[in-house]
Amino acid sequence: MHSRHHVKGCCSTVASLRGCDPDTVNRKFRRRVLLAEMDMRGYAARLARLEQAIGPIIPGPTPPAPGATLRQYFLNNLGSTVSITATIGPVSGVVTRVGVDSVEIISATGDVFIIPFTSVLAV
């Protein structure tokens, strides 16, 4: 009968598992799993903190679909007041004309904006 005992350096690699005490092997693997789980919890907590920190930086409005969908939105709101975000900044006013690829909006102060659909970031 072969006696299994723990030898220094034993159980450190798969190749050295032969002849090692199974309890020692199990303890070492359980310890490695525990350390890996602790690392994962730490990474998850760090990721949550980073997501929370950058959350306010991410813009809230979702860009609208380009083309026909955006044109249809402005046609549905012809004569109504809309607020959009464009590459020039926020624009609010009455939709007065809708072209094939642009919209005309007149602000409350009388400023006329002709905005290409490609410049609309959010509605």
C-alpha cells in the first residue's frame, strides 16, 4: 500500500498531482477557486463603480432613425412646437416646412433654422 503525504512543491502543477494527498489537492483547488471568486466580486464592484461614475456623462436622448422615419416625425409635427438636439445645439420652435432631407423650424424669437436630417442628434 502506498502512503500519500504532502511534499513541499507537491500539488503545484497538474503534473505533480500524482502521489499527493487528495485532501491537500482539494484544499489548494478550493483556495484557488475562492481567490478567483473574490477577484471576480472585486472586478464586478469596480465595474459597477465605473458604470455609475460615467453614467451621467452618457447623453440621455437616443439619436432618431435617419431618413424616412425622421422626415415622417417632422411631417407628423408640421405646425407644432418641437424641441430637438442638433449639431448646432438645442433648437426649439414650430416646424414650418419639411423637405426631403431637412426641416425648417422657427423659434419663439423668430429665428429660422434649416436643419439637415443628418445634423439631428435627438428629438
